[in-house]
Amino acid sequence: MTADDSFGRLDDDDYPAYTMGRAAEMLGTTQGFLRAVGEARLITPLRSEGGHRRYSRYQLRIAARARELVDQGTPIEAACRIVILEDQLEEAQRINAEYRRTAGLAGPPVA
């Protein structure tokens, strides 16, 4: 990989650019919180060659949403489930919108 390739990946939301310590610092939380959301299967960090957890920006956004809920008093397991359900709902709405857009372009059914 060249330096140009590495810099290009910095714009990739799925690129695991952040160590656990840096991710926790960015979220204003503890490394234990990140482990807990991993154990709840909300996010699955990638592992470096040395076995260290690495997080992407996308994963940090998800963890930040869980942290908002926890800060409001929601138990961490419930917060993770809520975030998963929110994500599933958003995906279903996106698919529905795409279906409606595609169906609208096809015109009304022929009788």
C-alpha cells in the first residue's frame, strides 16, 4: 500500500483507524464501555496484527448513540438493542423508499 492509498482511506467511514484508547477518548467514555458494546454485539472492532481492537468512524457513531442512551439512564444491554433496532428501522425505511421510487417509475399496473 502506498502513502496515497493510506491517505485515501482516511475518508473511508469503515476504515478501522482508531485504537481503543483513542476511540474511548473521542467518545468521552472508558475502554470498558467499548468492550461492553462489543460484548453486546453492537459493534465488532477489527483487530490489528497484534490483536488490538481498532474502530472505524462508523462504529464510533454507533457507540456514541449507545452512550447517549446510557447517559439518559438506559441499561447498556437495552441501549445496544435500541440502537440495533433503530438501525434496522432506518434500513427498512430506505428499502421502502427505494421500492416506492422504483415502483413509481414503472407506472401504474396494466389491467
